[in-house]
Amino acid sequence: AAKRHARGQHVFFEPGQQQDLLEQQFLQHQLAQAVQENLLEVYYQPILDAQTGVIRKAEALLRWKHPNRGFISPAVFIPLAEESGLIHPMGRWVCETVMQQLKTWDAQGLPEVAVSINLSARQFVQPGTIQNLLEQLERHNLDASRIIVEITESVFMQDHGVVEEQLSLLEEAGVKIALDDFGTGYSSLSYLTRFNPHYIKIDRSFVQQLDSQNTSTIMEAIISMGHHLNKEVVAEGVETPGQQEWLQSRNCQYLQGYLFSRPIPAEAFADLLKDPPDG
Ligand code: C2E
Ligand code: MG
Ligand code: MG
Ligand code: MG
């Protein structure tokens, strides 16, 4: 096993499809094991009220700490998990973990936050995903407003009937939707009217190019459109005070980014809630 392991590590950095495939299968196998051995962790990144700086929400972001490779990006392992179907038990585990965490923070008397959970397109249309989330909410006796579901435009490439069914289940239960990575897909504008998300999360690629005249014009248009459509706008990837000020002055409602905090473990997040930094 040690030999296989060493080889796996080696091929990770080499090009070539054959090796990529081996590497993928190897990682996939390790990921399955990591799930069983509880080696995944949910991190939380604060989302602040742009005007007051108060932490109102958090985004739950999955972390896999590999025993010898360190943190592996979800951008790498989520697609692997989707391919193997592991994404479904993983997703249930994320929801369960987040809800238990909310109950723990409540019991500690911390200020109430809502947590947004990412669901990939495959997860979203998988029968049972939404139902399970709603059952978990009920079992934990949590108000539907405590969970937000983040989806990307790729969801709308799926069967529209199925998507609409899942959306209406969430809507009936009172769980709000955030349209993530807004602006990076194709037909964002038509999806806004057809699927009626409560939040628009502007992709960080826009936020990070605010010093370009074209980008800032587009950003202004997105924020203003969001306001007119009665949506709340969240900017992700805020890294500088300049970006923060720009977004505040345009009345973007929520800010998220390294300027305030990276995604952090639950205990560290609780500390932030208890003792918010000045500013
Ligand atoms: P996302 O949902 O768009 O999450 C935001 C990503 O931006 C996170 O990357 C976060 O760490 C990063 N980020 C936040 N603020 C900043 C900033 O100021 N600067 C920069 N450079 N980056 C910032 P992360 O944690 O690596 O996650 C990547 C993607 O993996 C997520 O993108 C999401 O699509 C997916 N993902 C993560 N956790 C889950 C999960 O539990 N389930 C599913 N289905 N997907 C997940
Ligand atoms: Mg997200
Ligand atoms: Mg995003
Ligand atoms: Mg993203």
C-alpha cells in the first residue's frame, strides 16, 4: 500500500492522461476512505452586513485534509466525488454537520447566523437531496431561515421539470436560494426571472477587477438590477478596503472575503462571533 501511495503522489504532478486517470482513481479511493474515517471538515467563512460589519451569515466550505498532501481543494475533490456518487452521502453529511453546529452555537448563546450550503447541479436534482435537507431541518428543530442553499447556473442545465420541483419544495419550506458565482455562466438574466433566487452572489472575478472601468460598470449594473428585482446582493472575494468601500457605497448588502476572514474551523468562527474585530 505504501508503494502505491508513493506512486500516487508522484504521478500527481506529471502530465499524461493515463497517469491522470490513475491519479484520479487513487484520489477517489482515498476520498471514499476519508469520508468513512471522518477526515473531512466543514469550514465557515463569515458573510458580513456591508453597512454595519456585523457577521450575519457564513458559507459552509468543505475541507479535506489529506494525511500527506495537506489540504486538497474542493475544486479538485468535488468533481471526483460527483463522478463516483460519493457526493450524495458527503452532501448529507455536510448538511447534518452544519445543522448540529448551528444548534451548538445556539446553545452557547451566540448571535444567530444563517449558514449557506453549496449544492452542485448533480446534488440538486438528485431525488431525495432537498427532501433530506428539509427532514434534517425539522429533526433539528431549526427554522428554515437558518439555511440558505447556494446553487450555480449550471443547475439550470438540468431537467427543468426536476429543477422546478426542487425549487418549489425549498420555497414552500421557506429555505432561500442564493445564485452563486453570478455572472460567470451564460444566461444569468433569464434565470433570475425564471428561478427567482433570494440572493445573488457576484463572482469574485468581478470584485477583483473593480479597478477596470468596464468591470465596475457591469458591477454597478448587477447591483442595481438586484435591488430593482428585490434581491439581496452578496459580493464574494472581497480582499481590499478599496473594494469594501466601493461595494458599500453602491449599497451591496453583504460582503464575504479574505479581507474579513478566510474560511475557518467552527471553533474559530464561534470566537469571531463572540468577539468581532473592530472596524
Ligand atoms: P464557492 O461556492 O464559490 O465558494 C467560494 C470560494 O471562494 C471558496 O473556495 C472560498 O474559500 C473562496 N474565497 C472566499 N473569499 C475569497 C477571497 O477573498 N479571495 C479568494 N481568492 N478566494 C476567496 P473553496 O473553499 O476552495 O471552494 C471552492 C468551491 O468548491 C466552492 O466555490 C464550491 O463551488 C465548492 N464547494 C466547497 N464546499 C462544497 C460543498 O460542501 N459542497 C459542494 N457541492 N461544493 C462545495
Ligand atoms: Mg458558494
Ligand atoms: Mg461562489
Ligand atoms: Mg466559485
